[in-house]
Amino acid sequence: MKKSRAARLNLVILLLFLLPLISIGFKLAYYKDTLFGKPIAKERLVVSQKFRTERNSRDTTNLLLPSQSSHQRISNEHIQSSAASFSVKELNSQRCLKINPHSRRQAISYSYEYRGKAIKYELDPTLYYNEKRNTLLKDFLFRAFYESNGDQMTFEGKLKAESVPYRVVCGYDAIEEEPKLKKWIEVLVSDTWVPFDIPKGLFAEKPASYVDLGPVDAFSYKEPDSLHTKITKSIYLNPELIEDGLSVPMTFLFFAEIFTLNDMPLNILAIILLTPLAAMLITIFRNAIGIQTFGTFLPMLIAMSFLSTGFFLGAALFIIVIAVTGVFHFPLGKLGLLTLPKLAIILTIVEGVFLFLIYLGFKWDIALLLKTSLFPVVILTFATERFIKTTTDKGYGPAIILALKTLLVSSFCFVIYKSIVFAYMFMVFPELFFCVIAINLSLGTWIGLRMSEVVRFRSLEKA
Amino acid sequence: MHEFDKRGRPRQVFSCFKGSDVVTFVVLMNYIKRILDLQEKVIGMNERNYRIINKLNPQEFRNYANDKALCKKVLEENEIPTPKTYCVIEAMREIEGKITSIEHLDDFVVKPAMGSGGQGILILKKIGEQQWSSPSGELYTRKELVMHIANILFGKFSKRLFDKVIIEYRLIPHSDFQKIFKRGVPDFRIILLNAQPVMAMLRMPTEESDGKANLHAGAIGLGVDLETGRLTRGYNQITDKMVSRHPDSKVLFDGMKLPDWEKTLAISIATAKVFPLNYLGIDIVYDEKFGPMVIEINSRPGMQIQNVNSVGLKKVLEKIDF
């Protein structure tokens, strides 16, 4: 009975370990190109358009709006108008901004953030466009492409003559500072619209910078005269992030993409993803090596606070806090105060020290000291409390040793939090969480001696 | 392709391995083998928690061991000798009244119900009206006593927000133990599995431990032979050395016969039968007047007893149904 339970647990551990590996294998096989391909447009573009109507205009104006596709992501759309006589409509399955005639002059500004992905199609060379005449589509497109000498109308005419289904698509090239509406041609090749930009000489490809507004032949579309379009290559995702070198290529079709597209800072995502790993590390330190720390997962929190201060300032703050606590705890202990008020006094002093450090940072313009923000203060305050508890329990010597051990484990956790490799691994393969659970499960049933115990019981070797 | 070393000999094919690597490997394997051998004898924290405590001591009953007041109540109900409880203080408002009720006593012990490691225990002897002194000679006025009790109630000595205070009979160690060392109260720690004694030790205070019978604090642990009831060698945790004499009084205790060992064992077995915990560490003090008395039980007894007795627990436990 007992044995079968252990065997079942082992099976669960094995499965938890193997299934993610299998899934990772499949992902690697299927998305090889996306995973190892070129990263595309890391920056996001802000496209802002301003539009004015004339007073007492009679016409309805339609402004094409870009829509989400595999090529582009549109976020943070904002529409503002002086007079509310517009609406976002779908016209022939094409999003557009409909501006109604109004007696007053109105100004409308519309802006959005754009992130694009370059697309390049491989045309199937065995595909026919006309079976009777035995002509291959790829060959025909190639010929037509080069024979039109960069003239779009010629290309269009050739397609029309051979009755190949095509459409004209309009949009902007975001590389231009003040872009004009441009048009390119898309040919229908087995249910896919394949783009061709004849003047630019782009054969079956669309660069990441092409903001796709949609086909113009849905209704004859002309860019309004008074439209002013401006594209600013703005801000990276998160300035801190680039510093860390952490940026996920948009091509990762997985887990992390959704977060990055919705403006979640990657470093916060990384902290959330890596916390289970840090917790596992602490478990290994405690149960396999035998290094005790303040609290159970306090080293993890301390490591997190190091993220905002940087390691050296963080470690220095930790040591300062412990030292200040030690120095003031001793005389206060002699006064024979009740525990909680004594703790409160020490915490007040510690906060005072923090405040003083920030003051010094401002006074002498030391940028490093200004990193002492709220989060580290709160966490190190926890450490203070633990330190006092340990000194009353076991005395100063063991408490200081425990503080140093905590610092050691914290720095290992910090390495995990800082490591780009682990962050990427968990972003792309979140199923690794199951591996972490499997390792914790096996640690939970592991009954071997801790390394510290091997030393502690070494005299029993001969017994 | 032929390369030669300094002495003109042809280089080895596997130049990545040197002779010293093999030595390192052998040493490493030997070390791993030694750890595995040790593993066969000794029970470590992981094994204690996973295989013994989690399986044999159900969580819901561990409170008997955590709360000394509750433990003593059960012991008294079952007529197992335990130091007489004068009063239990559970709230601040009770302090004044309860101190008044014990004022007439010559001596008593104040201790937290949920403390650990001998912390917060105050042994007091009456020396005057509302004045007591501790064995180390510190003077306690009524105000200081109230302060101490309040500190206990606020959980200073236990890892909780609230605690209870027990005021009980002050034990006086048997003269045989006083021969070894006069200060403090030495106590037995007997480990029982399914109400069968497995291993025992006597914790003897020293000057370094400041009279506390706590191995962490510097008290020495003396091994006890369960069958003959004789002391064996002792172990000092601080210096990590085996000793045969008390470090302060220099009295030789190795081979000394313990008074009434059978009775002590019988009491420990009776105690184990009362509680629904299957793996227990029972602390017993041999009192001059009343003989062996149970002072507390532990549901998670430490593993240091293996070092004290120079025997690993694993083999001993496997003899018993485990």
C-alpha cells in the first residue's frame, strides 16, 4: 500500500518532468523559424493624424483605420474631436472613421501605436493560374514584376489582362517622417493576399514599417485633403528593460507576447515568472544544503528589493540595517522595555537612517543613494524584525551569522532574477513551471542528509 | 600529429585527463560513498520530518506538545507526576491577583506555556516582602515580575502573538546530579517510538550555558544506556567534542549509575501512552523530593541525541515496528 503510493508519486514527478520537455521539443520543431528567426520592429510607432473639416461642409468623410492582423498590432487608439459628429464604422468589412457634415469647423485627431512584423511569402512554384494555358503563376508574376519597370499601373494592367485576382491596398510607410498615403498591390494566391510593391521593388513581401490600412477598392478611397499624418518613432517598451537587454522578439507566438502587447513591463513579468525558480532555490538551500535564513522566503523578497537598488547598494543597505539594529538593540534591551515598543523604536531609527541616506543622495547628488526607494525600505524593515527576533532567541553571534547566510541566499536569488536566460526560457516555455513543481515534489519526498548534517554527524561514521 | 612532452615522451591520446584527475575522481566517489554510508545510520532533518513526524504525529494533536499548560493538564488528569502548577495566567488583568495568590510561596518557577529552548524561564526564591531573587543573584521586585509576565503574555519568548504563563513548583535536582554540577536543573530527554523508549540523554547545564539545560546554549549532553541505566560519555555541541568529565566541576560521569532509572523509563512510557502522538521526546527531571517528573513533551525532538549517544537513530528505529 505504502509502496504503491510512493510509486504513484514518482510517476507523477516523472510525468511532470517529461511532458514539458516533450512540449518544448514540439515547439522547437514547429516554430524553429520564429524562435530563431530575425527579431522584427522592436520599437513601437505612434501614428497621429489630424484632420480638419471646413465649416458647413456637405460631404461625409471616411478615414480608413488600420485593423489588427498577423502583420500589425494596433494599440492605444485615441480619437479626439472638437465636435462630436464622428463614428467608427465597418464599411465593407473595413474599419473606418466616419465624419459627418457639421455646421461648425471641426478638428479631429486620431492616434494609435503601431507595431509591425515583416512578412515575406514563398510562392509555390508548382501553382498554375491558368490550367488550360499551362502557365505557372510564379513564373508569370516574376515576369510581370520585372517587365513593369517599377510602374504600378503596368503591373496592374498585366494582372487585369490575365484576369489574376488582385486588389489595391493603401497605407503608410512608417519610415517616412511625414508619410503620404501609398498604395501597393496584393494578389490572391490560394486564399492569401500576397503583397507586391512595384515602385519599391518588393516581390511578395511587406516590410514591418508598412502600416496597412486595407484595400481601397472596397469603396473608392481618397485621402482627405486636410489630413495631416505624422509618425513618431517613439519610446521603447520600457527604458529600464532595454538597459537589462531584455526584450522579447514579437515573433514569439507564445505566452509572453500577450503581455508585451498589452503594455506589461517585461521586468515585472520576469519577476513573476522567476519567483517559483527563486523559491525552489531557497528550498534547495534549506533542505539539501542546510543553510537557514531569516524567514522562509524572505531572501526572495530581499533579492527583489535588490532589483531596484542594484546589488551593491542593496547589500550595503542590508548590512547597514543589521548593524544599526544591532547597535541600538543592545542598550534598549538593557532598559527592559516590552518587546513590541522596543521593536517600534528600532524600526523608527532604521527608517531615519534610510531617510538620511536619501537626504545625502540629494545633497551631494549621489544618484546611487537615490535608488533607496520604498520597496527596499519595507523589505529590509522585515529583515530588521527577523534579526531582533533571532537575537532574543539565540543571541548576537548566531543572529549575525544568520544575517550573512540570508545575504548569501539573497544574492543567489538576485542572480536568478537578473538572468536573462532564465527569463527568456520561462517566457517562451512557460511549461517549465511543471518541471519546477516536479523538482519541488521530489525535494518534498527526499529524505537524504543535508550537507550541513553530513558535517554535523560526521563523528557517527565509525559508529 | 605527434606531440611530445618536455621529457620527449609522446603525449597521451586523451590529453584532457591527467593522472591527478583520476585521483580527484576516486576521492570524490569515496566521499559520496561515505555520505551514503552515513545516510544508512543517521536520521537527518528531512527524514525526521517526512518519514517520522508527518506520518506518526498528526498535526491536530501537536498542540499537546506546543502548549505546556495543556500538556500539564492532561498529565495531571492521568496522574503522571509533573511539577505542581500553582497558577496559569492567560490575560493581563489576571496578573496582579495571581501574583498575590502565590506571594506566600518560598520559591516557584515562571515560564511561558509555548516557549522553546528554555527561554523566558525564571526561577525565583523569596528573599523578602515582594522581593525575589533568581539563582544567578538578580533581584526581582513585584514590578519587574509583572513586567516579565507581561512580556511572556505578549509572546516575547514564543513565536506567537499571545502566550500563557505557567507558575509552578520549583524542581530541586536529585543529589546524584548535584554531585556532577550544582547549578541549574539537568533533565532527561527520552525519545519514544510507539511508546517504546528508543534513545535517551541527560542534559547537564554548564557555566557556559548559564545554568540552562539547553545544548544550543552550551549544556553538555550525556548519553544514557537504556538497559543498564548508566551514563556513558557526553557531547559538547559548542566544541563538537566528546567528553567524560563535566567541563566545570571536572567530575567523571562516564559509567555513573542513575537513580531509579526503571521508574524514569516507566513514567516516560506511561506519558507516551497518554498522548495521541507516536514519536515523542519527553523531558523528565529527577526531583529530590518527588522523584522523576515530566516537565514537557516534544513532538519534534531534535536529532542531536544521535551525536550524544554516538549511535545513529536509523538502525535503532528499524528494530521497532516503523
